[in-house]
Amino acid sequence: MIEQVTPGQLTDWFKAASAEGTPLLLDVREPAEWQAVSVRPAEAELLQMAMQTIPARLAELDPDRPVAVLCHHGGRSMQV
């Protein structure tokens, strides 16, 4: 199931998703964006994987794990 979660709702989403395992925050921004603003969630593991690398790295993602996808405005995260 895909749901939109606002930044203000993310902590609650992590808490709810933790019932299924440790949530993953997948940051699909570009490396320059990671350097400009970093994210360090206490409630989830962070994986930085630029959007264009997703197809080649798809096997690194567990399809049974709860994943929140992060980008700058929401367009890339919805595509991923």
C-alpha cells in the first residue's frame, strides 16, 4: 500500500511501521542535496540512494520492510 505521509506525520508513521520491523527511510535525493541538508531519523534506518540508481540497486531493498521514501518536494518519492 502506498500512502502519503507529511514530514509532521513521519514520527507517528515510524512508530506504527515498527510493528512490521525496523522502518527504512529511503532518501532518493541527489548527493549534493544530502550534503546540503542531512537527515538522521532516530526511529528508522537511513539509506541514501539517488533516484536514478534505484533500478540497479533494487535488490538491496527488502520488499517486506516498511519504507518511507524522501525527496525534496515529493515528486521523486512518488515516482520511486
